[in-house]
Amino acid sequence: MGVAAVLQSQLRLPPQGYPAALNTAAKLRTLEAAATWRAAQRRVVFTNGVFDLLHTGHVALLEAARAEGDALIVGVNGDASARRLGKGPDRPVVAEGERARLVAALAAVDCVVLFDEDTPLALIRRLRPDVLAKGADYAPDAIVGAKDVEGWGGRVVRVPLVQDRSTTGLLEKLRRG
């Protein structure tokens, strides 16, 4: 029995700002707010997608993308943009605000921006990420913004896909019962 001195370095304390990290709504930003936030970050990675019916393939992409830099900004297609992608008349299943909030809840994600354009090119040009990450199902010459990112000295990373994980597959499985 007794008392011992404990150094602060020996304590396991949550990092500064830990409670804010749990506020997923705070990760949702407009393009202008994201651009301002981006300026304070070191090496920024950008990726985008619809993220309708979030699954482990999405999580693997986002974790791999985040590993490429110090912060990850995710562009999420708005409902109108998602419908124009031709994924089907009943898509997206989950509304844009909910999809954005679900993506923001993932630990790998630092910032989420909704966009309604057909491509994320305007976001990429405004945010000027250091790394652009996309799934390996995209051919290098089909990655929107790749030439821009490489033009300012950035890199393009193609992330391997998780086999048999897709929203389309999940929907087919649900329809079959």
C-alpha cells in the first residue's frame, strides 16, 4: 500500500479533440468550408463515390485511402447526381444526407462534401488534394481529375477491391430474400 507518482506520459488519455471526433455532423462541410479546412492539413487524400448501402468494400477503400495521407476528404454524390449515374430507378436507396453522415461516422474519414455535379472534377480542382484515390475497377485513364492531381505534383492511387462486396450485390441478395 502506498502512493506512487505517475507521469503524464504514462497515462493513456484520449487525444486532444477526441469528443469532436465523435461529432460526425461536424465532418460535413460545404466545398468552401472544406477548402478552408484543407489549407490547414498537411498531405490530403481525396476520394469520392455514392456510398449507397455502405458495406465493407467501401470501408476498405476509405481506410486504404486515408493511409495514403494525413487527412481524407470524401466527396459524396448527391441524390440527383447518383441517379444520373444510371445505377437504376430505385437508387440511391439511402438519401444523400444520411449517406454523407454514415461516411462521416467512419474513423478513416476527416471531411465529407456532398456534390451534385456528374463528376467530382470541380471539387478536386478546388481542394487540390495531394493524393487522389479510387477503386481499382477504374482504369487509370478513366479516373476523373487524375491529370489535374498529377499536374500539380500529386499522386493517383488505385485501391484493390474487396471481392464480392457491392451495393448492387447487396440489393440483389435482399430482393432474393
